[in-house]
Amino acid sequence: MNIKWKAKARANLFKDYSDNEISLLKESGLVSVFFGLESGSPRVLKNMHKNIKPEDAIKSAVICRNYDIEFYVSFMFATPLETLDDMWDNINLIRKLKEVNSNTQVQNCIYVPLPDTPMYDQAVECGYVPPKNLEEWANLRVSIRFEERDDITWIPSATLREYAKVYNGEFSDYRHLTEREESGEYTSVFNKS
């Protein structure tokens, strides 16, 4: 049919596909797979109930490299109970993924507590004061830049300052994929021949 398509997958399942299954997906037009890894820290992954390991992500990145499939992955920063060591686990996993697969595309997100989730409850227990009504929720500032967020009260301020310093040092020029595409820095897999 000569079509291109993108998929979402769990790293712990994707790595278990056979060569034949991956070949069939590639032949059918698969050009990119999005993995919501969220963290390189085993401790944070356990807290998120992700049921994946950083090693699963590395194996999936290698598979995508071997089949010339874009490896698109998201990471979440500053989750409740997260430490600087956890953030370094994120950074080190991102570096490793780019090392094993140069076609790794990373989406960074700074955590936003959402009601009725276990991590929201943890954030509240750690000092987060949530919006009081729908208007406040609608006006909540969501950004990938720590200096544009004033709601991250679930991490002690001294820790958050150090966390933001390390994050900004590592991702000083970070922009989402859509922004990079608009500037011409990135070409979508759907636009490649």
C-alpha cells in the first residue's frame, strides 16, 4: 500500500518481538515507534508502576536502529520523591540510548500532578498545593523549562534549584520535536523518502 505509519509500544514488550515480526512491521510501513519510558531510574520506574527496566529501553533502541525505525522516547523529570541521583539516571539513559541509536528522538516533560493518580497524592503529601477550581487548572503553566514553572512545590526548594541547574546544563537547547521540525532542524520520518 506504500504507506508510512507510527506506533506506540512498551519497551519491555517490543524487545521480545521476533526478527520476522519486526521485519513485517517494517515492510508494512512502520517508520517510528514512540516509547513512554519516563525514567531511567529503576526506583522511579517502580514508583510509577511502569513495569519496565532501563535495559528494556536499550534493547528496543538497538532493534529500532537495526531496522532503521525512528526511536522516539519520552522522559519525565521532577516527579514526586525523585532525587538528583534519579535525574542523573535519566540523563545517563538518554546518553546511552543516543549512543546505541543515533536516530533516538527524546521528548522531555516536567511532571504535572494530575488528580486521582498515585503520584498526585504523593505530590500533595510532599507540599503541592493544587489548583482549587477549573479556571485555575486551565491557567496552570505547563513548560519544559523549570524557570517557567512556579508550582513545583513537591520537591524541596534547595534540591529543586540544584535539579534545575543540572537539567538546564544538560538540556540548555532542548526543544520539542515539533519545534525542531518547524525550524528545519529535524525532518519528520513521514517526509523522508
